[in-house]
Amino acid sequence: MAPTAAEQHTRKAVGLAARDASGHLSPLAITRSTGDDDVVIKILYCGICHSDLHSIKNDWKNAKYPMVPGHEITGEVNEVGKNVTKFKTGDRVGVGCMVNSCQSCESCNKGFENLCLGIIPTYNLVDLDGTITYGGYSSMVVVHERFVVRFPDTIPLEKGAPLLCAGITVYSPMKYHGLNIPGMHLGVLGLGGLGHVAVKFGKAFGMKVTVISSSPGKKQEALERLGADAFIVGKNDEEMKAAMSTMDGIINTVSANIPMAPLLGLLKPNGKMIMVGLPEKPMEIPPFALVATNKTLAGSLIGGMRDTQEMLDLAAKHNVTADIEVIGAEYVNTAMERLAKADVRYRFVIDIGNTLDKAAATTTE
């Protein structure tokens, strides 16, 4: 339940907001409402997800302006409500893609808040108390304790921030579709923000990992830097033919519309392809490519809070972090331009704690 007006307090904060579909981000004074079940977090870092770019540009036609994006948030607890039991001041914490849900449906009760019909994303939606949610490109965030995760001490906050979206997005389908068994052969389609983390988790699970990419120039990086076992250029017919029927599963991170039949051909009988990317246009799936050898095509949307904490703990155990480029708040619009050109390896992370206030002070509204 959202707190009543009598139970709420407000805190002033500053965010980087888009005012229209140009997507240009500039400082905006915002307020955060706090309640008895809430955790007040000083934001230190926030990753830039490709969905942030889609959202500020209104590519999905659901933008609510002004919009403060960001759902890969790490920081420290500044204050807790009187009912909070899991966290205390000074704790290292994170907030991912959602900040609320109905907390009472079957999905929520089973730990799959991400599947709740009443899910409240971290930004660009009306929360249960009637306020618009503002994301992590801001100095502070206030979140119900259920939707806060504890950050392991061994993971740097900046390198761990992207795990709160990219990490759980690939970890959850690997877990629930049985693609986490040592010795299995996992294909990772696309080597970007999601794909590079999928490679790392695949290796953490003890799997053979093959990257499938349209960019031959990424081969050395995939094999030597990320630890993949093999690399296939998706447009190379000989390489694709040699790998047919060899993979137990494929995590498809690509958001482009590409032919599916050749990719499904890489799967063994009973193999699975899990979609985590979001192509803009409907896909064409030849039924024979699925039916003939009992293959499965499925989708997956982030993960619940229990799984998110589990993912972070596993990442700490196996030293899984994102490959990042840390930027100042004043650079965010340039970063968005570069992201649109896929000019990043592999995630921008904004140094909110050290640069946001300075950027806001030097910008005239």
C-alpha cells in the first residue's frame, strides 16, 4: 500500500530530465516522497541502458515528460522508514528496473514481482501514491524496501550498476530455462550491454559459450577479454553451417529484426532460444524451424527481487561485473549520441555522486 499523506515526507533532489522527444537531458528540481516502509538512497552511480534512450526519445509512444530515466542505480542508504528491517544507514544498495508492484498477487507472492500486472517501473509511470516515478539520473531515490537489493562488498558500485538490468535480464532466463548447467553449450546472440554479461554468467556456470555476432571485429575481444570459447560471424554461411545443431540454448540479446531460421538451426533437438532483446517489428518464425526438432522460443523480462539478489551474490562469488565507461553528468547527452551509434564497450555509467550537483549548478534552466 502507498503511504497516506500523513505518513509521507518529501525530500528535495535534482535529476537529469528530458522535456520532450528530442531526448535532451538537463537538470530538473524534483521531490521524493518518503514513507514508513521506504529506504532513502543517495545515488552514487547509474548505468545508461539502451531502453533509457528509447524512452527519452518516445520511441515506444508512452513517454511522460518531464522524464528522469535510469534503472541501474547504486548508492548508499541515507535514511530508513520506521518499518524498514532489512537495511540501515550506510548500507551499499541497488535499485533496478522496478520500484513497486501490487505485492499481493500470485506472481508477487511467488517472488516474481516482475510479472505482476501492477508493476511500477523505476521511471515514467504513475506510482501507487499518484506521483510520477523518476529514475536514477538523480541525486536521490526513495524506494519501498522490498525493491532494494543489498550490494556485495566485493563488487564496485560503478561496475555492478549495470547488473541491475543487464545482469538480471540474462541471469533469470538462464536459471529458469535450465541454461546454467556445467558442460552445456550456450550461444549468446549479440555482444553488447546484455550479451557481454551473458558470456560472463555462462562461464561462471561452467558452460561452453559461443558468441554469435554480425561484427567480425569483436572476435578477439569476445575470446580473449570476455572468455568466450568460440565466435561465429552470423553472416558467414560456412561458420553457421559448421555450428548447426550444437547448442543447448541461445540467449538472444539482439533488438534488430534478423532472420530467425538460421539461428534456430544452431540449436540441438529440444534446444531453446530465449528472447531478451526487443525488435521493433514483428518477427517471422518459420513453424518448421521449431516443430521439426522440438525447439522452444521463449521470452524473458528481467527477474524478481529474490532472483536479483541471488544474481548479485553469484556475481560477487565469480567476480562478474560489467565492462563500463564512467562518465560525468555533464557528458550524458554526448553519451546518448554515442549509444545510438553503439559506440560504447559495453555500458556507460554516470558518476552521479561526484558530478551531478556540479553539472546542475553550472546549467541555466
